Amino acid sequence: MALSSFPSNAPVQVQLDWIELKCLADSFDCVIIEDIKSFIELQSDYQDEDISAEDERSESIIDAILKELESRQKSLNSSYPFQIETGGNVISLTSSLENMSVDQHVYLYCLIFSHVTNSPILTLKDAPTNAERDILQICSTIAAAGYVRGHSISFGFPRQDKTPYYAKAKGVLELLKEGRLRKEEEVNPLHSLSPKDAGIDIISWEESNDQMAGKRIYFSQVASGLNWKEKPVLHYIEIFKTYWLDQPILSRINDAMFIPFDMVDDVDNRYTAQQFIESQLSKLGTIFYRRRIPTWFREGMNFQQSTQGLVIERLNECHKITDYVGGKIIELRAASVT
């Protein structure tokens, strides 16, 4: 895994991703801000007589990167593992990898995994494995618990407990205390023969204090690939309600999408990251992305520690997040010295 040249013409979000990855590749965990100007100039098409224009352009890019970093800090708070050091001359990790919190490792996982396929800033020798993609399922299941402040079931296939679809769905409904499955032989065979997860990766909900209907329920899709915009879960919710249940879930089911990516400006098509995410909400529901997942993951971890009787699956696999990030940092640093 190797970092490409600084993407001087890319959106500012991608430029900051490059700086963050550059920190990870650096043996001192940092990038000197003045050096960013050199990275930009190496990619510049300006000639000697354009030095003043080149300096102005470089300063503009650096200013935008620093503002974007401050925006990520504000969104993620302590879950963001980067900082501008006192004096304003260095961007660095907030601590060594060994001393980071797991939610900061979640951010780094999402950062790296945003660029494992067709990335303008990172090249990999091998495609990500299913086990590496499954780490996003771990992160998202715990983050979903933090968001709803309740139970969170990792429903996606392959399930770690090896439970068949029907048995898993039955267990969820028993814990939810709403809805009832049809007999398996009564389900339309086009849906029942090999359902796997039937497009639903996480089922999470906030328990009501009286245990009655009216809970806040989310059925979520987890998508690690670039085609995430084409994976709305609404259709699969309707299939579950229509073909699998003979007694309905009376609480309203909300839809959500979990992805590792950040939202990115599109200069060519003249829309901002905010405008893009707003355009996707009606199709995909609540979108949990890199600026949201780490913070809600932290909330899920904290809520689990303070609440008895809570079911949050995949908690015992958080070491996989740290192991993945540590391994990729080793690869980045090895490539940076060759």
C-alpha cells in the first residue's frame, strides 16, 4: 500500500485525506504545514514567472485544508485522531496508535477503507478481503447502538454466530417484542430459499420504558464499496414486512446507510458535500459516514458499559479494527521509505 502524489486538483476533503494518510506514513506521525506547499508545487504546472500566482494558489489550498481539518475536529470531537499542534505549524496524530481510543481507530479504519478501491491518492496491491470489509459491520453495529441508545443486532451475512436467516430473524423479533414470522414453509420461496440477510445488515432499536410498541427502530445497510448509493434498504424492509411477517412490527421502521466515506465537494458539477448528502436522504435514509460513525461508536461503547440487559453484537471483535489499522500503517510506512 503506497501513497500517491499530493492531489492538488482534488476536492479539499480528498486533499485532507492525503494529509492524514501522510501523517500515518510518517515515522513521527506528523506533516509540517510548510511542507504541504512543497507537495503542491511538485504537482504545479506554473512556470518561474508565475511564482506569485503559485504562492497565492498554494496558500489558498493550505487554508482550505486547515479549515476542513477544523471542521472534522468540530464534528468528531475526541473521536478525531488528528490535530493542529500549538503554534499552528504541524498537523499530527493526537497520540500514538497504541494510546488511541478504539473510536479513533474506527476513524482511521474508515479513512483507509475509503481509499482501497479506485482511489486517486492510495494504491494497493490486493483488493480488500471479505474479512476486512466485515470490520465496517463491526464498527456500524456498535455505532447503531450508540445512535439509538439501545439494542443492535448484526444481521448481515455471513453472521458470526452462524445462525440461519429464519432463526436469526425470530430471535430479533423475540427481543424486539413486536412482530411474528410466518412459518418458514409459508414464505414465498423466491424469498425464502437462500435469503442470507435479505439486504438488511443491522437491526437496532431504542427500548421503550413500558416495553410497548412505539420504539425507534432502524433497519440499516452497511456498504463498503463505491456503489453504496445504489443500495437503499427501503426495498428490503418492505420485503421483510410483506413476505416474512404474519403479525406486523407496529413501531415505525426507519432506514439507514453506513459507509466509510466522507462526503466530498464536486467542483465540476458545482455542488457541495452538504448538498450531496441532502440529495441522498430520501433514497437512503439516515446516512452514517466517516464524520458520524466514530462518535456514535464511542457512544455505543459507553452506553453498553452503563446499561444492563443490553444486546450489542460484535463488541468482542473490536481488536480487529485496531489490528487492521496497525497493519496498514506498517504497510504505508514501509512503502514511504522504499
